[in-house]
Amino acid sequence: MSTRRVWHLAIQAAIAGAISIPQPSGPYHVAVSTHTIEHYNPNDPLAPNNVSTAFLATIFYPTLQEPAGEPQPYLNPETAAFFETSWHYTTGVIASITSTLQRDAPFLGGSVGESPYPTILFGPGGGGPPVEGSTIMLAELASYGYTVIGLDHPFEQPFLRYPNGTGVYGVDIDYDDPTLIEEIYETRLVDNTVFLQYFPKLVQKLNAPINTTHIGAVGYSLGGAAALGSMYEDDRLISGVNFDGSLYAQENGTLADEKKPVMMLGSEYHHTGGGIDDTWVNFLSEQTGYVREMAINGTTHHDFCDDTFWKTVEEGSDPAAGTINGNRQVEILNTYVRAFFDLTLLGRKSPILDGPSPDWPEVVFYNISGSV
């Protein structure tokens, strides 16, 4: 019997007592679909012979169709198994977490290529978790009408499965090699550019009411750096959020001014304990537009992806996770990210972005400047 079949049977046996990720709170149900984006890249630092030919786009979008049937595991079993081992969870714990997201459900009605709701481009952390490991926040945004598109690069992520069923495992990455990390960062920028160029054609192919001109960018760790980096090059990218990611290239020099709204949302590391991240200091010193820089007390780097929820399922497993309650962190991320994009993409003001709030005492403001 294949390893994948064994995983499948074990996971199905656990579903009856499984825990689901938090339900999105918006007025829409949420669907998800995956798409292969073909692109020949002869300068891929991680691919065999440095050549890659495609990357993966995962689309989270609102739908009116109600979920049917039992909740299903929300992660690929290979992804779950990797992080169970790497982040010290018991085998099967993460794999058994479910969701009610619907695969390839109908889009909302509307004209192709048009929507009153903007689109958001998402980038995952360097080396993982992949896009599926940030499903909670991405589904939350989609439940309020946003279309969110996450991009995964093969060989960098621990595991990806393409729509045709092909699975691609990642390679070992030397995170102490700054040259390699910058090369991976540059590959992310290439992927973002290629996708944005192809995006209108994809929307036409899908016959979907997806906004192709009014786009926000958000990312975790290296994905956050790439979200901000891509904003320099494409006027369709109107605003961006960086989750706890150190910055590279133009972002870390005298030409770093985005002249666009930016939110930097980080762990305590960026301001206390581990020391101040100089790349944030350099970047923020050059900004002339709207800036919000905050840290969330009790968090570590792992609390800016779905691991913050995983740790509530098996407490004490991941020694790298922060002390903040994971369900509370989910609420904070969902609330502040949606408030930022509601403001910068839809013009809906929210007082929680103007300074400390008694409702969210964990969120500490370090930089409040500019206006939208």
C-alpha cells in the first residue's frame, strides 16, 4: 500500500473527532481552486539544473454555494506530515485539521474581469509553510468579497501538488547563506511579475468576475518582503502588508520609498528581546506615504501563519511558537489586515489603524504616519 494511501486512510479515520480551522466570519462562503502558471525560468537557484518551468497559483474566492458533506482535511497530507515533524507535533495532529472550504465552487455573479471587491496577492514564507498554511487569514478575506491569490514556487516549498496531481518536494535550503536567500527573493519577484502579466488572461479563461486592476499585496516572512518589493514595479499594486519579514534589495536602501500605503506587522523580535531589525528601520526611514508599523506582544515568527492555530490543537508542541493564545492571534491578524485593505483599497476607515486600542492591547504601535 502506498504511503499516500496510508495517510489518506489514517486521516479519514480521524475526521470524526477532528477540529476545523476557524470559520470565516464574512457574509460569503469560501471556495478555493489551484492553477498551474507556466513560466520558463533558467535562473532558479533551487530547481534541478537551475531551470523551473511553472509555479502554482491558489485562488481563494467568495461563493454563494453552501458547503455540503463532511469537512475535509485542509492541508495536503505531505505538507502536514512535514510540519508535524519539523515543528514537533504528534504525527497526524495537523493532518487531521479540517475546513469547509469548497473546491472549485461557482464564482459570484458579475462581468468577467470586473468586481467591486479588490484582489489581494499573497506570498508565503520562504521554505514554508506554503500558501495552504495561511488558509485561515486568506479565507477570512475571501469571505468578505476579496479574491486572494497565493503563489507557491516549486522546490522552495516543502511540498506542492499541482492540479494534475503531480507532487513536487522541496530541497534543503541553507538559510545562513544570504546570497541564496536573496536569489530566492528575486525569484519571488519574477513570479509575481509573471503572474500579474498573465492575470487578465487567467480571469478570462476562468470566466470569472475578478478585479484585475485594483490589487493589494500581503506576505509572510520572505513573502512579505516580496509583496513590498513588487509594489515598486506595478501600479496595480496599491498597498501592501509585510508579516514579520526582513527586507532586501531596494527595500533596504535610499530608493526604498514606496509612495504607497504600507503596514508592517511584526513579532516582538523587531523591537524587543532579539533586537531591532535594521532592514525595517532603513525601509521606514525612507517612506513618505501612509505607514503603520506595529508589533504583537506574545508572538514569534511562527504566529504569522496557521501555526498559531495549530498550537491550540496540541499545546506546547512547537517550541518556536509564541505565548499568545493562537485563537486570539487569528482574530488580531484577521481584524487588522482586513481593516488595512478595507481602508487602502475600498476607502473604508477604521479607528483601530489610528493608534492603540483597548480592544486589542496586544498590538503595539511604533510608527503612525501619513494618511490615505
